[in-house]
Amino acid sequence: MRLDPDAAFTAIEYLAKAVNLAPDDAALAIVQIANNNMLGALRAVLLQRGFDPRDFTLLASGGAGPVHTCDLMRLASIPRSLVPNSPAQFSAFGFIMTDARVDKHRTVQQTSNSFSGERATRAMTNLVHSAISELKAQGYADNIEIYRSIEARYFGQNHELELSFPANEFNRDSVRDLWHRFHEEHNSRFGFCIPGEIIETVNLKVVAVSVLKKPEVRQLPSQVDKVEPRGKRQVRFEKGWAEVPVYDRDSFGQGCRIIGPAVIEEAASATVLCPDQDLLVDCFGNLLISA
């Protein structure tokens, strides 16, 4: 579907008059409101959970994700972004690349000062058998991998930390290691730990995965010549209008590099590269953006 710039301008102009703004200021305000909503979601899954945004890469999926990702990098202090191939079809691509999976969990509350390894092992083993049986009932009987974890907290807390549990049973060594790792993870996540404090286990969790054959992802040939834009366009950024080059993503090869500002267009999306941001195309055609 081709976009109609005149119709879009008419719609924004109508709204702009109602709020006493110029049309381009109103359009920018709409984008900023959307960015702030997404920024709130990013803070909820990063800062509010004790994660440093500087340790992460922002994945821009969906048709609109690449439009906002460079703004969100700046607003959320995330230093990198990745725009996958065909971002508008990213969920469909994920479906054909995923493995068959069954998740099981059970609440088994115990405390570290009276922990029964036998009880926990029995419950975890039952979860494993249940998950494998469900996978097999769906027709997935080969290449099954099991991942165990446990949710725990300091006694009296109302939020849990999830810790991997690689052992097959809760024996003296594996339980001692579990308590040690809980203190370490709590300190890493929240900046403190309380050695010697009673730990309460809440939920046992099992993930059974049948690893499936994946389609081969084609690698791009290397970029030989300097990529040329197919045109230029006026784009409104927060600091004002700028004439920016417009690139066709299909023309990119491995190793292609662009410095913003720029617009990269493809069939169902567009990536807006802000001024002074760096874009590099990896061997699979993903766009790697850094501030």
C-alpha cells in the first residue's frame, strides 16, 4: 500500500489547529508521545528490575519498531540497536526458527533452614516427566533438552529471583551452591545481599525443549562499491528539518556502513537513523546501529 503524503498532512493539520501547533510540530509530538510510552515499557523491564540499559542491545521488530528505535536508544541510554531482516515479519520468522517447548512449574515452598532435598527432587522429577510426556504427545520425541530453575527470595520478601538449577537432584552440594548463587544474584540485581539470612524457595520450574532442524539463513555478499542513496528527503528531527539520504535496504551488502542522519527503506518498514549514529550491516543483513 502506497502512503498518501497529502492525505497524511491534511489529517495532521486538522489536529494541529485544534492544539494550536504547526503541522510538523504536531506530527513530531505524536512521535514523541509514542516514544515516551515505549520508554516507560523499557524502564519497567530494565531499570525497575535492576538492569543497566547500557548492557543491552535494543531489538527493533515490527513494521514500526525501526522507525522509533534510534530515538529510544538515546532516550533510554541503550548504546546499540539491531534491526533484523524483514522486521515486519519478525514474528513469523521466529515461528519457523523456534523449537518445540513445554513449560511446567509447581509451587513448593520451603526455607533454607529446613529444606528437604528429597521433597524438592521428587517434585522437580515429576515436572520433568510431565513436560517430556507432553512434548511426545505433540509428536516431538527427539533431541529433548531439559532446563531446570527455581524461584527464591529472602524470607518475608514479596518478589522472587529465578535461578537456573543445572543439577538433576537437590543434594547437599547442589543446595549449598543454590544458596550461594542466590546471594550473588541478589547482590548483582539489587545491590545488596544478606549472608546468613533465611532463603525461601517458592516455585520449581522446568522447560523441556525439542531441538528442531532450522532453515539455513543466507549470508550476504560483501559490499564492494560505496552504497549510493536512491534519493534525498526532508525529515523533521527534534532539532529541526534536515535533508537526508534515502537508501534502499536491498542494495546493502555485508560490511556496508552509513553515518546518520539517513532513512533506510524496505518493503514493510523504514529505519530512521538519527544524526551521528552509525549503521553497520552484518553478514546476515541485520542492521547494527550504535550511538
